[in-house]
Amino acid sequence: MKKLSLALGTLILSGAAMATTVGVSTHPFSARKQVITTEFTSYNSNGAGAGLNARYFNKLNERTNFDAGFGISDGDRASRIFLGADYQIFPDYGRQPRTSVKALLETADFDGSRINSFGAAPTVSKGFSFWGREAFPFVSLPIKVGLNTDENTYETSTALAAGITGRLNIAGMRNLVGNIETNFSLRNSYTSIVMGVSLPLQ
């Protein structure tokens, strides 16, 4: 119960959530697993609106995974395309949490301007058992540089991301994985909340 309270408390304290940064990158899929994810996104500041993301994930080996996708939304954020590559530094083993760094690339149409951004997200995650079901809370610190190609300006941003992934048992489909992620703006970022469902392909 304490572990569940800690995980939920982390989510609540992080506010509402920057569109999903970590996604299912910290979930312990087996090597060479390919996954399709759909996500609902709700932006709550800096151009509020709601949208959908579609993401392809591939766990290349035990240490490295890759994801790519696109999103559309109403409000100021019309569309975005994103890429990510997560590299594990330490595995989730015993009391040791999984530690990784995720490289980030994104291009987005924001309020009529094209913003290209790149950055990195150091991430810590740990598997816990909640009422006999395993789930994987994570905390991350995405740091990005955004380049406005129309105005030839750039801006750095920092956010606090927190979330959790875990297997869902919906209508007998035991392979489905759910994720919730929230990002709280620390500097020049925005807040939103993201909820997704992932289907492994093989």
C-alpha cells in the first residue's frame, strides 16, 4: 500500500503532464519486441488542447530501445513527429533501480511556427508489486533545446516527467500494456497528461 501511495503521489505532485516523453521506454519488454502504442494527450497550459499520438516501439536488445511516432491535436499544437532512443546504464536488479538516458528529437507545428527540438531525458524506474500485479513507476528530467525555424531563435526547456506502466487484463487480452505519464514544467515547458495502451506485435 505504501508503494502504491508513493507512485500515485509522484503522479499527482508532478501536476498534469509536456506530451509523453518516456512512453513505454522503461517497460521490461523482451529483446526484439515490437509494440504499437496509441495515446490520448491533454495539454493544460501554453496552448491548451487535446490530441492523439501513435507510436512504434522496438526493443533492439537488452540495453537499447527505439521509438518513433506522430501526434495531432487541437489548440495551438496542430501536429508533431518524434523519435527517441533509450539506452540503459544500470538494470532493475534487486534494490537497484533501472537507470537510463533517452535521446529525444521532435518537430512540431506550434501556433503556426515550426519548432524543431532535441534533448535528453535521464530516467529512473523500478518494478513493484501492487496487489500481486507488477507495475513500473518512473521519474525523468527531460531537457530540450527548441529551434524556431521561422524566427531563427532557440529556447531551452526543462520538465519533470513521472509515470507508470503495467500489464492490463482487458477482455482476456493479457499482453496489453497501459501507461500514464505526466510532465510538469520546470522551465519554458508545458503541462499535460498522457494515457496510452500498447499492443506487442510479436
